[in-house]
Amino acid sequence: MSLDLRIISGQHNILDYNQVDNESPIALIVGGTRGIGRAVAMRLAKAGFDLWLTYRSNEAAAEQVQAEVREWGRTCDLLRFDVADHAATQSALADRANATPPHAVVFNAGIVRDKLMFWMEPEEWSQVIDTNLGGFYNVMRAVLVPMLAARRGRIVAIASVSGELGQAGQSNYAASKAGLIGAVKSLAREVGPKQVFVNAVSPGLIETEMTEGVHKESLLPLIPLRRAGRAEEVAALVHFLCTEPDMYIHGQVLSVNGGLSMR
């Protein structure tokens, strides 16, 4: 049965989902309880998605998002695990995805361990790479085959302007996000024939917990809009990529950075 969802904001015709039993489409949001992930969760819940939200440690934040999503009449399952742990990721996601392939997967897991490379300890390098890049592989291994079998789906990875330009003190983070961009482009070539769309969204300076310690005064003059972005502005683009029916955007890196980087 075709379920025609309507966006609460008044937009129409976002997607016709070929579902059975009038079940709503599911969005898996990895790292979906704070910052950009939280904004994406609220945006997709308002658009009619039921959610699977993953988190690693902050249970209070996860439960708060869950309560807000339920206020919109959507279901919201919380999945607690470390995305850098391959076995834990498979245990949390594989059976779920096999039973009900998610329509949308948003990979927003990310940590920082900023330090100049000559002071960076091996674990500070590997922790960031294992989470930000290895986590993408772990999640895709759990959900990709069911999505391909369903012959539909949207995958959006949250990259970073650091992965496009590089950033002093962030060699580990920039490497992880640059690798994520490469993985997205390669995966897009692999799964496009099955009508699974894969793209990356690359935020610049966004007001979140992750950027609280950033010296914004030195960055704002480099941004033509002269301000940091909001998580909701990133979520708006992710929402478009997850719901737009007239889609020919595939294997792309779409920047949300106020003009900090122009390509």
C-alpha cells in the first residue's frame, strides 16, 4: 500500500513509500541524540518517519529526544552501543535491518581528539578514525544488504569542512572525514543501480557541543555570512536528501558552511 506522507510544515509529495500494513518508513540516525543528529531526528520525525536512534553514553539526552519524537506521534527506539565496535554494531542493527530495512540512514557519529600531530598519541589518532570512519563501515555492513534487497533507500553521511580543506590540530579528524567522503563516493558507485542514493553533507562551523571550545572570533571573518550555522540548517539539507522524490543527486558532497569553503 502506498503511504503518502505530508510534511507538517506544509510541503507536499515528499515520497510515496511502497509499504505494507500502512507502516511508516524508518530512519536510522547514528549519533542521533545531540547536536546535528538531534536536529535531524526532529526534522525526520515531523516528516513522518519512525526512528531508530543510536547513542554511546548520554542516556539522559537520548531519552529526552525520544520523548520529543513521541510527542509528534512517531515511534523512537533507542539503541545504545559504540559504533566503533564492529560486533556490537552488528548485534544492535543487523537483525532489525533484515526484518525491516530502513528507508533512510544518517551516519552522524563523530568524536574529536584535537591536537597537533607531533603531540598526538596513537590512541588519539585511532579512536577518531575508528569511530568517524570505521563506524561508517560497521553500520553499512549491518544495513546495506537489506536496503539493496528492498531496492530503495537514502544514505547520508555527515562529513566536515575539515575533511575537505584540512585543519591544523585536526589531522585525525580531517583524515577521518576525508576518508568518509571517499567511502561515500565509492559506495555510491556500487549501490546506485539498486536505487540506493548515497551522499555526504559537509557542515562548516555549526553551533553544537562539539564546537563550544572553538575560537569562533578567528573563524567568523572567514565566513561571508559572518555567523556560525545552526544544527537545524544542516538538518534541512539532510531532510531533503532523505525525502525528495525527484532525486538525481548521488555521490555528492553538499556543503553547509555559510561560504567558508566554495568549490
